Amino acid sequence: MALTVLALLLSLVLSANGGGPPQLHVDRSSGTCSDDRTATAAASPATPLCSIPRALDLASAGDTIVVHGSDYPQLKVDGYHRDATVTVLAAPGAPVTLDGVELSRSDHLRIQGFRVTSRFDVLQSGDHLQIVGNDIGNQRSGLYLYGWVDPAGLVSDVLIAGNTIHDIDYTGEQGVAEGYGITMAGNVARIEITHNTIRSVGEDYIQGGGSFITVTGNTFLGPSLAGSHPDAHADLWQVFGTSDHLTFTDNVVRHTGTSSGLLLQFSSAAQPHRDVLIANNLFDHGSDGYEMQLYNTTGLRVIGNTILNDSYGIVFRRDDRVPDGSGYVIANNIVRAAAGHRAISYEALWGTEDFNWIVTPGSGPSRWGRHDIVGGMPRFADAAAGDFHLVTGSRGTGAGDSAVGMPTDLAGRSRGDGPDLGAYQSSPAGPALDAIGLTSSSVRGYAGAAAALRVSIEPQAGRSRSLTTQVRDRGMWSAPLGRRLAPGTYVVTVRATARRGGRSQAIRTVRIP
């Protein structure tokens, strides 16, 4: 997905500089603009149009409208339809400001690169919309997507990518969606929220569910602004009605200070959520409460997350108004809660929990999996600097379940056949062979992980001999040769294959006197 977003942004830069699809130019501050011009005349930046709505009227499917200048009024679009995307693009250079955006009953539009200083709403219905690379901040609301329920409407196939949404707060009476970073309400489907930075909001960072909602590659930052609203219950992502195909992957959450993190719940009797994946996320002291509260779901996977929380960790809850969930897979996570609290707790577990590092097991009866690491503290590369890769070869590396693990980690590095616990995969350095030595009757050395060893010894003349051995843990190893070697110079080659991923080789020339 990162490459897709990069390609999209690159195509827009090329468009703004004269390459790509046909262009129309808008520059209301130029002193030479006119809305009486044709599309052919407006193709030159020397003869621009004055308004974005006029440019939209003239634009054909696939055109790009390049907007120059500084301040523009609210962009309000209703009933706009094209067969291919029309891009409204802020020209490079000084910020181009829109006093809000409202898109209603429209499709195939991309809004790119603006500073938006008032509401950004998608209302009633709409599809094939792209909101890319905008600065939306210092205002009362962020993005609001509302697909009408009555009369029926649907907001679908929306890409929200590369935006910065920040400092969203309100004073006095709270209006619709005010205080929220991104709100999805009513009928919504196929929404992709990717590679955005959402920082400091007064309510939820994301609120609402739907069908096929993907949240991936985003950065969520504090501090929360909920402190000025004593009755607020701010969450990282709150879903309060049955939703399906929810994906929350490869995100970084740092010190957001929300009341709860991921809250997937129900407001009334309903069917369970369905097909939910939460994987490869870093929660670095995100919530002041539970980092995850997850209710009845059919097909829930929580895999490969690093959760460092000074409050309550994860809880799997049960709503008696909703049928039981099923198909839970909870694996390969590192979870720490505050001292005395359980890293993972259950009102119900409709599946399996195993291959996790339970840093804070709490007290009382437990149901930990037989491959769990219980207690102790992971060795991170540089936790103080926010680097939560496990130190290569340390406990927890290669300790995950490859059968359910993700193919790559949060940073895009391959997990291979030996996934580490947590959101990151350590450097694939292999078993770190060293200190290879040879006597007339044995060979020895050091291996940095449990591994299968194949040892070849090449004499000065004649055939080589080889042997295989197993190393049960990292440390020194020794293996007999079976028959003595004559004095001379030998080349010793040791090849190691770790039991959970990684290979290495060491070659030494050794002389036996």
C-alpha cells in the first residue's frame, strides 16, 4: 500500500508540473482570471479561471484542476459525476487554503494538497472519492463521512491517504462530529484510511464502522485534547454497531492519552462483528485505559502487536445481547500492562491464545498458552528512543507461530519462517556463529540460537569429512569427529540453520600441530 500511495503522490506532482492528464488552471488572485473562459483557454496558467466550481463544470473525466493563489471559499459540490477521476490539486509552493469542503451525491473526485480550515464533509452518498495530502486542522471537526440511512444512501470506495489531521477541538455546545479526527456514520463501505498522521483531538481519533474498513500505516499522536471535556470518552477507534472486514494494521500509536484504545462494541442487540484483523501495530503508551476492548466477533485475529501500556492491556469482552463469537486467534503479541494488572484478560475467549509474551501476568487463575512467555521484560533495541525491535538473538526472537504470523512486520521487513514476537522483526543475522575451533578429535564453536549445524572439514589433500549436530540453545557447542585427524592445516566450514528462521556460515582455517 505504501508504494500505491507513493505512486499516487508522484503522479500528482507530475501533473502539477505539466505532465500527465490535461489541466485547467484556477487563480482567483491573479488579477487576470475569468470564469467566462473555455476549457481550452484555461489550460494555460496565464489565462486562469476564477473559481473551482467553474473549473469542475468544464473538466472532463481524468482532468486535473490546478489551483493557484492563497485563500478560497468553501468548496461545495453536489451531484457531480464523471466516468474517471477529476483531480482538484493545490499548486506547489505557498499553501492554498479552502474554507471547508462539502461533497454530496458525487463521485470520481480527488481533493489534494490543500489547507482546509473548516469542516470537510462527505454527505448523503458518494463513491470513488480520494482525499489525499491535505492539512486539516486547528478547527472543530476533522473528516465526516455520512451515508444517508433514510432515504437510502451509501458512501463507498473512499481513499483517505497522506493527510495531516490535527488539533481538532470545540468549545461550547458540541456539533455533529466535532472533536473527532475521522467520523464514519450511516451507510459506509470500502473506506481506506492509510498513511495519515492524526494528532491531538478532543474526542475519538476515529469513530464508526461499516463494511470493509481498512486503517493501515497511520501515525496517531497525542496529547489528547479530551481533558477540556470532562464528560468525553475519547477512544482511538470506536465501533458501536455490527461491522465486518475491519482491518487495523501497521499503525503507530504514541501517548494519545485516550480513555480506551480500540473499542469494538455494540449499542444494542445485534449480530457479532465479522472478520477483524488487528496486526503489526505499536501501541507505545497509547491509552490511559485498555488498549483494546474487543466484543463478540466471528473471526478475530490479534497478531504481532507490541503493546506497552501503563494501564490495563487487552480485554476480550462478552455482550450477552449478541451471539457468541468464534474463531479467535491471539498470537505473537508482546503485551505489558501496569504492575498488578493482567496484560490480557477475558470475559470470553472463543478461540486460541498462544505464542504471546505476557509481560504482566497479574494474579489469580490464568489460561496462558503453553508457548507463551510469562513474565520478564523484552530486550528492545532502544526503547528510550522509541525503537521496539527485539535485540537480535534475544528472548522472543523467532518465538512466534509462523502458521498464523503476518508475512511482513510493521516496517515492511519479511517475517520469514521464524516470526519474532511483537510488531517488529529483528535483523535477520542468523545464529551468529563464532569461536570455531578444531582439535584432532572434536570441533567446537558458539551459536547464537538453537540451530541445526552442518560441519565440513577440508584436509590439505584427500576427501573432506562432514558431520551434523544440533544446538539446543545459544551458547558453546562441541561435537566429536568419530576418528582422529592427523596434524596439518584444515578448513572448517560451519553452516547453521536456526530452528525459527535465519541462516549463517562461518569458515575458519585451523592448524593441528
